[in-house]
Amino acid sequence: MSKQFRIWESVQLHETVKSCIELRFKLEQICIEQQKQLAELPDSLMPSELLYMIVASNEAMYNKLLEQNLLKTLNPTTNLNIH
């Protein structure tokens, strides 16, 4: 079995994925408003298309960590077994 991330690491990962989700949403919103593809948006420090791929993959990895129960959270887990 894999070892879980510690609480403080999990909090940092959660904050990072939260920022990624906000950034992904903003990029999608700009594309809709300007009726452009990601590749057509102006670059910041990196191409917008690359930035989108980074934040989308970060979000996917975070969700996988949650699925594999590798993140410790302060939320109690629910027992789905009915006795």
C-alpha cells in the first residue's frame, strides 16, 4: 500500500489544484468570450495552450490521488458498510 501525503502536504496540493481550476476556468472563459482557440490566445510567460495542459493535468493528478486515498484530509471519511 502506498503511503499517504501528510496533512500539510495535502493542504498545499489542495490549494494548488484550487488555483489550477480557477486558472483553467478563466482560460476557458476567455476563449468563449473572444471566440478563439487556446492556441490563438496571447502568451503570458508561456504559451496559453501549454499553461492549460499543465493546469488540466495537475487537476487530473489531484483527482487520482483522491481516488487512490493518498491524500489526508481534515474531512472525516464515511463508512459505506451497513451492518
